[in-house]
Amino acid sequence: MDVFIFIVAIVFIANYFSYKKEMAKLGTKVDHVEDNATQKELENIKQRLIVLERIVTDKQYDLNSQLSDLDK
């Protein structure tokens, strides 16, 4: 009976460490996916900021006159 308990304990411990190892791998994959999504979103925001800067600094883009035209 003691041998059976010992074997069950060894199997349980081995499965536990296998489980922890797999969870660590999955955590790394999730972090990698989140990093990629964050990088894509950051690139999107940078592109939008470039467009906004171009609009704001463009001398031909006269926001006041366009707003006045909307009021008419």
C-alpha cells in the first residue's frame, strides 16, 4: 500500500510540474500576441498623429474659414 501511495504521489508531482511548464509556455505566447497587438495599435496611432500634424501645420488648411462656412 505504501508503494502505491508513493507512485501516486510521484505521478501527481510530475503532472503538476508538467502543467506549470505548459502554463508558462502559454503565458509567453499570450504576452507575445498582446505585444504584437500593442505594436500594431501604436503604429496606427503614430500614422494618425502624422496626419493630424500635417493638417495643423498646413498653411492652406484654414480651419477658421471652414468653421465660418459651416455657420452660414
